[in-house]
Amino acid sequence: MPTKSGWPRSPRNDRVVLARYREVLREPHVARLLATALIGRMPQGMSTLAILLLLTPKFGYGKSGLAAGLAVATSGASNVLIARAVDRVGARIVLAPAATAYAALAVVLALIARGSYSTDLVVCALLGVAAAPVSSVSRATWPRLLGPERAQVLYGLEATAQELVFIAGPALVALVAGSVSARAALILSGSLGLVGVVGFVSAPAFASVAPPRHPAEPRVPVLRSRVLNYAAVGAALTTGFSMTEIATVAFVSGRHATAASGVVLAVWSAGSLFGGLALGAGLTRVTDRALSIGVTLVGIGLALGSVAPGKVGLAVILFAGSTATAPALARLYTRMGAVAPSGAATEAFGWLSVGFQIGSSFGAALGGLCVDGLGPRATFAIAGGAALTSLLAIRWRRVASYGADRQAADQDAARPRPGQSRR
């Protein structure tokens, strides 16, 4: 039985969670789609650190953070358009060309980096434009493949499993940059993204789980629903995450980024992985109140980095604080899925990805400036505050008849069905 806060209280909850995860993984296509989608997202866990390692020796944290942030910003700008195209013509036609272009641009950036800063900025911008929105497509696919109730379990599994991207990603960058070069790490990032996307869109599921044949609902209903509320939540959270990433690199490495920071970043993500395995699928009722509690714990966890006694202490604090991350993100995905207009699910999750990208871009740029001007400890504190601003977006109610209708339907969907476990 969940507590009032929504956190499961059963001492056997970890076994219950794992059993639910195993159940959905046995469904046709799910394991392949999840695995290839994670590989397709590897650039998300690799590119920022790779760009920092590549550019900071010449340009410093401020300019390098702006370059990394620009790549994230332009990916956010293109994400909704690409996601909307997927809703209309299908993932196979849209994602593979985008991933191919991304891999090619990663090679170009690796070859020309540390020359002209303005040229580096242009290529970083194009790199973001070509980013394939694998996460938006996968999250929109789960309800069509499994139904909304079982998709909620898969959201928990996905939020947990995606931490492998942010564990393996920085570790791979650290390994390749340390043993070969930062250029090689960036090229590897684009290559893994291409391999994952090709494996994802070639899955048989996309032959049977087709996009709606009718046009998606027009843009106005999407913007009048609560989709933008939850996109803003994503933006606030990822602002905090990106600032924390920059602060961690500076705290561990000093004035010039080193591969050793990747180890601490991997430990940080490992905490979220642990939290997701323990709590990620333990909820059957997700409300705004439960989401608010989750993001509050995330913000506090980020801010505690400011009192770390040293590198090891920082790793411990980040691990402990991030145990709330995967469960909070799973709740966010569930809420977004509940308010997504019919026929535009991929676009709705595209807006969530835009929120993530805006937050990542702003956080990378602000994090670099804060580290240069205030130091990493102050940056951790500001990162926690940024994440907590997501509470304002959760509480904000959009007054529109369409949004009200969707909210009423959402509240009804949140109630346990007859025979449905509340544990």
C-alpha cells in the first residue's frame, strides 16, 4: 500500500518492482525496442562531456559550456518538428536519416574542433538539429503497444534503464578520451546513436504499431492542454541536472576538465538507477502531488552537493540524492501520457523533450558561467534551486475547456480499476 506521499512502503517492494519489469519485458518487441532505444540515446550521455573535454583546453568552461548548450538548444528546437513528422509518416522514414546526419556531423566537429570558435558553434548547432528524438518516439509507442496501465510500468523501467546511458556514457567518454582522444569519444557518440536508431526503427513492432493514419490533432489543442506544464517541469529539472554536471566536472577536475570526472558522473547516475529499481514501478496512482514530492527530493539532492567535503564525499552525496530521480521522471512521463491529445502522443512527448533540451542548454550555459564566476559549490546550490522551480509549473492550471476535459479524464484514469493492486 503506498503512503500518502506515493512512495511504496512494502519491505518486499523491490521484488514486486522487478517482477513487474520482467512481466512487461516478456511482451513481444519490448525488450528489443527498449535496448535499441537506449543505445540510440547514448549521445545524450556522451556528447556534453565529450564536447567539454574537446574544447575546454583552448576555450575554457564558459565558452565550452555555451557550445555544448547550443547543441542541446537546437536539438530542442527541431525535436517537435521531427516528432510531429513521426506522428504523420512513421519512425522508420524520419529517424534513420536524422541519426545518419548526426553521426556525420560528430565526425566533422571532431576534426575541426579548437580551430575557429565561431565555426565550432555552427557545427554544434547543426549537430543538435540532427538529433533523433528516440525518447519521444519510444514513450509514445508504449501505450499503443501495451495499453496505458502497463505502459506506466514501462515508463518506470525506462526511466530506470536510461540511467545506464548516463552511467556508461560518461564512463565511455572517460575511457576513450583518456586512452585515445576526446575526438574519438565524440565520434563514438555519434556512431552509437546511429547503430541504436537503426536497430530501433527496424524492429518488427513498427510494422504492426503504426502511427495514426489520420492527421494528428492541430497544434492549438496540444498547447491548450497541460502538455506545456509538464514540459516546463522537465525544463526546470534538466536545468538543475546540467548545472550539476558542469559543477561536478569543475569540482573534480579544477580549471581544466579531465576524464576522471566521468567516474563521479557515472556514480551520480548509478544512484538514480538504484532508486528506479527500488521504487520505479511501485505506483499505480500518479498524481501531481506525488510528482511534486518527487521533484522536491530531486532538488534537495542536487543542492546538497554544495556541502561535499571532497571528491569521494561528492560522489556519495550525488548517489544518495539521485535515488529520487528515476521515480520522479517516471511520474512525469505518466502525467504527460495522461494529458497527451489523441493522435499527437509523439508530439506531446516531443514537447517534453523540448523542455528537457531547453533545460539542458540553459543549464550547461549557466553552469559554465556560474563555475567561472562563483565556483562549483555555489553552482550546486543554484542547481538545486532551479530544479525546485518545477513546483510552480506543476501547480499552474491552464484555464481552457480542452485542458479541463483532459484533466478530468486524467483524474478518472488515475483511480484504481476493480481488482487493480494499489501496492
